[in-house]
Amino acid sequence: MLVSSVDLGTTNLKVVLYDEQLRVLASRSQPMRYDRRGDQVEFDPSTLTESVLTLIAACASDAGGTDGHDVVIVLTGQAETLVVTDGHGTAVRPALSWLDERAAAEAAELETAFGADEAFAITGEPFPSTTWPAAKLAWLRRHEPASLDAAAHVLMIKDYLVLQLTGQAVGEVTTRGFTYLWDVRRGAYWDAAVQHCGVRRETLPDVVPAGTDVGPVTADVAARLPAARSYRVNAGALDHFCAMVGTGSYTAGTVSESAGTVLSLSMLADDWSFDAARKVSFHAGLRPGETILFNGADSGGVALEWFRREGLAGMDWTELEEGLARRASASRPPAPVFLPYLTGVAPPDFLTSARGAFLGLDLSHDRLDMAFAVEEGLAHLLKRNVDYLTPGADDVDAIVSTGGGAASSFWSQLKADVCDLDVIVPDEREATCRGAAVLALVASGTLSSLADADALARPPVTRFATAHTETHDHRYRLFEDYLDRLYSH
């Protein structure tokens, strides 16, 4: 059996072809293309299907063909992007990316209608947002009612691809908590919100567990794919959660950090119970009865990329890494403190007035001091979120870091020192696709459990042991003090 993992990313579409030992046979990717107009971000979903089929075929060709093999196509990727189709599976309008922010008024109306705290207990999301399909559907109800009238299927992006490949309208449970239409603890649609958004219940897909084998591809799809003994589709799971499996961090006590444009944290909860006062997003896990805690802060790697571009005149990453290492070994005055709230509100504080700021800046500081401050500020934001995600002092053993930011040894060590936790960086560029492939191998019976994958072609790791000192505590107290004094009132 071969596994073709499809990652429907926000920036790129990726396909990685694996064998049963999780050895990579081929890998292809291409950028996602959007139509951006102000706060509106859309794309043609039919091009998505074409691109995925093309990438699957290219990987098969690169690997020498798939003839004679059973192939499982497993899906992972983003969640919230909305696609509305007719009964033939044809989109009735362009897809609305999760990046689309047109539904601000409708998100506010959701809070008025249901109350943020009450909705949090149901949806697992602390606050309504323009990101969620619920807000976008309410916008369609108001501005494009004909689109909803024509809808036979109201889908998220991964659901849409399942429909195109198999003809079945099927959703997968780990993505449902990102709709604001799903009762996470009951495992059912939240009928009051569905009705509020003007959606007919029958247009929403049936929901299956993570890693479910949905069934064979349609004859039309099979005819467009390279020769193989058979093709089946697996529903997979959310990209963040697949990455946990792909890096061996799907275990209680390990925080999985995605150090990309957005800072996101995931952790399998142990003996979790709902706490209305703790505004941490919670979701169905990869196995029945499991809960995954999740936090995402927009002010992640985007803040460092902003400073590299605007403050360092586009200095390349290697030069920046070398410069920060030289600075660390030199006798320099303490760096300024940076509050990385360039995109405004961020968990765990949700301070609506927060903005980015350098504090304690003087004439002795140079651009590398400021670059250090940006990386340290993001490490402080990581610590705040780890502490909030896991209130028990001994709840976390380590942080497993993936994404573009994990390539920086200096930054990974700084995170370890600030958080007083070892940071582990796997040498695995496609952790998300690997984790999705594991789900497919478990569903087929090739593996008996998720943990079995750890013994198959496991990627090597680099461990950054914490060298935490009182200086790190002092710097973090400064960060908290500045944040409180500037924005808490």
C-alpha cells in the first residue's frame, strides 16, 4: 500500500507520497492563489481539485509509478475556509478563505445572540471571529441569500475535496470545532447557531472520526489518476493535530509549537475538564474521548519577518542568525523589551488595545539588539501561552517545535531558556503530511496504533536543553509589567 498525503495549507498545497514504512517516495507542492480585495479573500475551489490531482500524479511519476499498488489519499490542512456547492458538487460562489474578514459585524452579532461565555462552553472557542464559517454564513444570509438558497452542501475546504474525490459529503470531527456551529462536548451540530446563520441542517455534512476511511474515489476521478490497483480516500485530520503525530508529540505533557507565520500551540489534554474561566480552545482529539487544547496567536513569526524586512533591510536569515550569535558572545547592554502585538489582540490576554512596542530603547542599542528583542518577545509570548495552556507547574515535559522558525538554532535555544523547558526540533520538513499518513496506515490496519509510527523511519531530532537563569525571569517580569501598565486598563 502507498499513502498520498495531501496538505491543504494556507500558503501552499503539498502532496507527499509514502510507502508502508513511512519512507518518502516523492514530494510536490505549489502555492495557493487568492483573489484579495480589501478585507475579502476568495479563490476558485475547482482549481484546488485540479491542483491536487496534478500534484498526486506528479508524485506518482517521480516515484516510478503506482501501478499494482493500493493507494490511500489522506487529507489534512486548514479548517475554516468555507465552500458552498450545489447538488452536483459545483461551487455556487468562490470559496471564502479563513483569511477573509468581511464578516466582522456578523461575528459581533453572534456574541450578542449567544454570549461569548455561553458559546465557549459549546463551541470550544473563547470568542466569535470573522474566521469561523458561522460568521461568513451569516454574512451570506444577509448579503447573498441566493447563495444559501442554492446550497446543497455547506462545507469546509477538506470536506469539499472529499466530496470531489468520492462523491460523499463527509466532514471530519477535529475540524468541526473551528466552525462555531459544532457542540464539541456533545459531538453534534449546535442547532441554535445553525438556524441563526440561515443554514438548512440537511446541507451540513455528516461527521466522522479522525482518520476514517471514507471509501473509494469515483470512477471519473480514478480515470484521471495514474494507474493503480485501487484508490481510496481517508478523511485525515486538522493539520496542527496531524503535525503532533508526525513529530511524536501526540502525548500528554508535550506541547507542540508551530513556529510559523502564526504562533500556534497544541497539546493532548490529560484528565481535562471544562473551565469557563480558562479561555483555551478545546477540540475533539484523534481518538474517541480525547481532547486537544489549542491556542493560536497571529503575532508569531510574522513579527520577526516584519522586523527583518523593515528594520534589517531584508537581511537574510543566515546573516541574522550569525549576527545574533555574535551579539550573545559580546558585552552588550541589556536589549530593549519588545511586545509582539503587531496584529493587536492575542491569547492568552485578549487585550483589544494591545499594539507592538519597544520599551527601554536608548542610543546604545543597535539593530541586532532590537532583533534579539523581537525574538525574545515572541519567546515571552510563547511562555505566556504555555503557562496558560497548562496551569499545573509539572504538566509540561518539553516543547516540540516545527515550522519555519524552528530552523533557527538561536531562537530555539532562546525559547528553551525563556520557557525553562527543553525545545525539541525534529528534522522533519513535512510533519503534517507524515502524521496524516500515520492515520491512514492505522485505518488500513498496517499499523495497530499511532504510537507504532515512532519506530518507522523516525526523523532525527535536535534537543535544545534549557539554560534558564534568574536573568530570564527578570526579563519576563519586565515584559509582564510593561504589558500590564500599557494595555490592561
